[in-house]
Amino acid sequence: MEKVKGKIFDINLFNKLLIFVKPYNISYYGVLLSAIIISILSTLTPYLLKIVVDDYILPKNFDGMQMIIMVMVGILFLEVIFMYLFAYYANWLGQKVIKDLRVNVFKKIIKFKMSFFDKNAVGRLVTRTVNDIETIASIFSEGLFMIIADILKMITVLIVMLFISWELTLVVISIFPILIYATRVFQKNMKTAFENVRKEVANLNSFVQERISGIKIVQIFSREQVEINNFQKINIRHKDAWLKTVWINSIFFPIAEISSSICIGLLVWYGGFNNINGDNISLGTLFLFISMSGLLFRPLRQIADRFNTLQMGMVSTERIFKILEDNSHIKDEGKKSKKKFDGMIEFKDVTFSYVKNEVVINNISFKINPGETFAIVGPTGSGKTTITNLITRFYEYDQGKILIDGENVNDFDLSNIRNKVGIILQDVFLFTDTIFNNITLYNDKITLKDVQNAAKELEIHDFINSLPNGYDFNVSERGSTLSSGQKQLIAFLRVLVNNPDILILDEATSSVDSYSEDLIKIATKKITKGKTSIIIAHRLSTIESADKIIYMENGKILEQGNHKELLNIENGNFKKLYQEQLLEEELT
């Protein structure tokens, strides 16, 4: 995803961006019209200056000169008005486009399947959604329209120059080959330089986001200085990438300045020589060409900054459209929908790999009847959580079949499946919001009364009311102000108010205190009553009443049965694990 290749200016890529401009075509064409008017107005003042010099100052005839000066002031006033309109609507258009782009990118990201997030760091995705899109605004406010305005001004100036004196025009454009070559080299190198800048910005964001998220690990293992050193390395690479753009820019600017000075020198030499010899080049014409050469070379001097902005914007655009055109989403082609699932789940010879040729689930089969409590145990990495990920279609299995109520899980509407499956994870995620909003997730159909009744049923209403502002208590980032047990209880409440038909409890009691565990056991019994429930747990004592238990290792089911049946297997894996845990509990 970080590798970005492209032309210096990719017209196909720009045409994709223009799709987002279409809703604002009036403003778009208004900005272009303003650029045309500005380019025309900017050439009128030097032309009127020629008339003043030739027709009034040199002949010492001041009658009527006042009127021309007033016209010049009026033209300047009009130019200021159109420059304001140009700048305002170019920026306005840029902000409208990035607003729409940001929404589209967020919509795309939020629907990607989990494998996409496995491969892409959160910090880089934040860079795409925030920094890169913000940079695209500058294409309109400082890049593209400014370049168009400058090109129009240069064309208008050259037309006026040719109309006045083709000889002096040839003198001016004799410098162009040097500038055109320098500009071409500049564009090519700046494109590469800005790709490196954007890459290092993404690396910085990703690094900082990861280290802040894992700050406890950093501090527990006293790795602060190591991480500071690592950050310094990335920061230096970012600095070097930026300095490369500064270096390229610093070379181009003097070339443009020297070319402008040479041009003025040639104009004075050639025009002055011809004027002295009485040829048809008047002093006013010479003044006009010197003035217009400034109008011609000023855009050329500024083109470095314009292209800096445009190139950075186009690099960001390329990155954004890589996301918009990415098809890493779960295929939601299922048409079937059920108001209520019975809860029968069946795996038939299912195989799955997160990474190609690295099998995680290996040809497993099992069946869960409606209303049963089904437990999965086994060592870390055996594939327990993967099974639940496949049921909810966070990932798509490679081979076999997964059936819910006898129908292929892929035949159901994706939202229908996920709305009917409630999940409680060991690491509960809470948003920076109120407890009420964390429970309802802004579902308007769930009222405060519904939440309170559910909390009373789970016996956690008093705990929530004991918090400042009760259900309106503001949870800090990731729920850091609450204990693991409290977060688990809120997760149970979140599931209960949504009333799913199938429940998944992924190690829901493996990392909480004994008091919270007792409450969670009560909550578990209440929410699993009459529902198909899948429980993944390290503490085997919590699943003694499960209807079925499977023991997994290396993606395969080695043993299955109820608690009693598994304990009766001589030298069984489940039995060994159970005895080890009993011994641990006795020792502690």
C-alpha cells in the first residue's frame, strides 16, 4: 500500500478526482472564469503604461493622462475583486471536495474485512483519512487553479507581446528552452521527493499511534529510551525527505531568477539599441516589455511552489484512490434474511488460512443444535477465535461449508447475520463517549428504560448508578477509567439490549477479578438462557455445564464431547489441561 508509482501528472488520476468536483461545477467554472478575467486585466495596466509614456510623458502632453491613470486604478480595483473571488472559491471548492472524499474513504475503510486491517497499520490509515485528504485541498486552493491562472496569464502576455513587437517577443522567448528543461527535471524529481515525504509522514503516524497504544508495555519493560531512539530514526528520515524537496526547490528558484534577469538585460540591450538608432521600438514599448516580462517570469519563478503543492496533492490523491478502489471487503451478495434464527450452526470440512499456505483451521466439522452451549478450548493459536470470526464473517473460509439454520452463511445478508450474533470479547473496546451510547451504539430503538431494565436483570444497575452521572458517565479512551471486570459487564449489557439469537463469549472471564467473575457468571447464565452460545475460555471450570466441548490444537479438533465424557478419555488432552488447572488453583 505504501508503494506509489505514477506519472509526473497523471491525467487519469485527476479525472477521477474531478468526479468529486461535479456537484460543485458552478464554483469550478466560476474559478476558471475568474482566472481568465485576471489574466486579461493583468496585461491591461502595462499596455496603458506604454500609452502614458509614448503619448503623454515623452511629448510632454498631459491632457487626458489623468483619465488613463483613473482607468488604470479602476482596472487594478477590478483585478483585486476577481483575485478575491478566485482565492475564496478555489479554497471553498477544495474544502467541499475533501469533505466528500473523507466521507467516502471512511465509508470504504469501515466496511473492509479484517484481513485488510491485519496488513495495514492503524496510523497509516489515519494518515490517509486525515493528512492525505487535507493535502488534496491544496490542489484546488494553491496548486491546480494557480497553475491554470499562471498559464493563462503567460499566454495572454505573450499574445499582447506578439501584437506589439514580434522582435522583442523573440528576445523574451529565447530564454524559454532553458526554463522548460529545468521545469521538466524539477517536476520529475519533486514527484519522487514528495512520495518519500508522504511515506515518512505515514511511518511517523503509525509509530506514534502504536507506541501510545502500547505505552504500558514500553514503560513496564523500561524501553522508553529505545523507543525514543527508534522515533529519532524515523524523524530524521522524515526531515531528510523534506530537505530533499527544499534542495530541489532551491536549485530551481535561482535558475528562474537568473533567466528573468538575463531576459530583462537582453530587452534593455536590444530595445535600447533600436530606440537609439531610431527604429520602430519606442521607449513606451520597452517599458511595456520590461513590465510584461515580470508578469511572464513571475509565474515561472512561482511554478516551483505551485508544483510542490500539486505534486504533494497528487501523491496523496494516488494514495486515497488506492483505498477507494481496493476491493478488500466481504462480499455481501446474500439475499436471505431472518427475523429470528433458531441457532443451529454447522461446520462441514472447513479450512481457513489468514496467510496463503499457512492453514489455521484444518478440515474441521462439528454441529451445534439450537439453544446449546458449545465450548471451545485449547492452547493459544489453536484456532478457537478463528472459528467465531468465520461465523460472523469477519473472514471468509477457504474450503468447506458453514451453515446457520441449514443455510449457507454466505447466502444471508451480512448485516442480518451480524445483528443476530452477539459477541463479548476478552478485550472489551469502549469508545470515548457516555456509557449509555457505548451500550446502545446510537441505536435509536433502544431507550434508556430498556438499558436500565437490562442492567437490573444483570444486577449491574447499581454499579452504573454509582458512577458520576450514571449512564451519562463519560468513558475515557478505550475505557481506561474502568476495570476489566466493569468493561466486561458493560459488554454483557450491550449484548443483552440488542437481544441476539446467537452468543459468542470469547474468553469473557479469563482476565477479571473474582468479584467481577461472579457477576459475569450470573450474567452469562441469564443471557445464554435459551440461546445458542459459543464459549471460548481458559478456565475450564466455567464450562462444566456446556452441552458440548471441543478441544483443539493446531487448527484440528482432537477431542469432543461433554465435560464428563472428555474427563473419561484416558490420557486425554482436555483431562490433562483440567488437572493442571486444578493443581494451579490448589497451589494458589
